[in-house]
Amino acid sequence: MPAAGTLPWRVRKGVLQVALVHRPRYDDWSWAKGKLDPGEDWAAAAVRETFEETGLAVRLGPPLPEARYLVLTKAGTRGEKVVHYWSATVTGGHGRLENEIDAVDWLDVAEANVRLDYAHDREQLRALVRAHGDGALDTWPLVVVRHAKSVARSDWDGDDRERPLDARGTQRARDLVPVLTAYGITRVLTSPSLRCLDTIAPYAVSLGIEPRTRRGLSEEGHEAEPGRAVEHVERLLERGEPAAVCTHGPVMAAVLGVLAERLHLEGGDAVAMLERFVEARDDDLAKGEALVCHVAGVGADARVVAVERHLP
């Protein structure tokens, strides 16, 4: 039984606070969460459920430990519920309570620890506090996207730069919209090749922004000037704005090489995150994959503190 949720956080007068929700049906205090819709990405579900329950629009930050526990199903049997959690910052929303929630309280860590009704909810709180103490909670996302599946080179007689996505690739481009939305991406850089533009265009259109094309992110441009892709990523690290970069497999080594130098993974999930990054790098990412790198700091101080893979 898959579900997803968030721990919205903020700092007020130097004090870390988190938002808990109260469900009158169970008379309990917990985190905003809910079941995934069929075919829905975990991250997209976390953002949607948080908004549906609290009226708060959030941007996902570093992931937190998942929760696993037994629940009673509608059929009367016991099944395992798996909940993926993220830290999250509030970006807007109307704040009206919905979906069986009658209260949202912002509490400091000590108060939240007491108020929570379930022991398994405290693990996410502890992880969030550790990240805050390590300077790894206040982050911005840099998402590397490999273009979705395109028409095979052998089946295309025209200019390779104009080779389009196939039907699966077009669907994956649509599926990326809620994923990128969950991380609040506001800047999009892409190879000018059509298969990259068409991978990222649905998201850009949904946000009302223009993708910025960079020849250095194309296969042809990278071959002519191998250092350009690196420069583009380094400039994004200097800006510190939530961004996505859409490019090709042959360019991935350069793009991910910059980020590999900034890896600063700690905590209980550090080994798993490092393995995910290495696997993605060695595979040049799967076609249509989005590799989310959570970055703390900017410029020379920028460091990647968490990594997620969103596969087709």
C-alpha cells in the first residue's frame, strides 16, 4: 500500500518548527500524507496530498526515512503500508483544511516529538533535525534529465538534431511534469536538439517559462567544445535557483562529473544515495530519467547533500 507525505518546516526566531496535522477520524497527530494515485510518482503524490490535506503548496527538499507498518485493509486483512517522506518548504497555498484534517499546528521539535501519536513518525523528525544541524536541510534542487526515448537513428533520414521523441518518449515527457513541479523548478536549460526540447517542453509550458537552449549541452556542441557543458552546470551552481538540465547520454559524464565533485553525503542513507548516483552516472542515466540533486549553498560552497532517481 504505497503512500507519500511531507514534513513542512520553517525557522522562526531561530527555532526550527514543523507542521503536524490532526485527523479527527482517528484523533491522532501525524504528518500530511496519502495514497498514490495509479501510475503516480511518489514525489508528485507527496506534494498533492500535502496540498489536499492542508491547503499548503510545498516544494520538496531532501528525502527523509520511509515508514513501514501494518494496517487493516478494506478486505479485512493486514497489509504493509509504505510511506515515502520528504522535507518540504511552504511556497504558497490557501491554507484551508481539507480531506478529513481539522487542524494544522506548527510546533518546535520538542513539542512535535511529544504531540506525535506514532513512534514510526519520530524517525522522520529525527532525520530532519539532523539535516538541519548539518546545514543540509535548506537546499535547492538541480535536476539532470536525459531526453526521453526518441525515434531510432536507423529509422530517421533527416538531420539528427531534428529527430523527435517516439510515443513512449512523448508520454514520459508528460509524466515528468508533476515530478519537476514537485521540486519547484523555475529555470530550464536544454540542448537545442528536438528530442531534448520536446522532453522538457511540457513542463516549461505548464509553468509558463521559456526553456533556455545551450549548444554546449547538445551532442554536436559537446564534441566541438567539451568544456561548455561543465560551464553551464557551474553557472547554475552559482545562481542557486531550482533548475533542470536536459541533455544527452554522451554529455552526461561531463555534467555529472561536476556534481560528483560536490557530493557531500552523510547520515544513514548516505551509502544508498552514493550508490544511486554512481549507478546513474555509469549508465549515463536512463532515457527519460530525472536525477534530483539537492544542493546546499551556492558557488564554491555548493554541495550535493542528497540524491534521488526518478526512472521512467
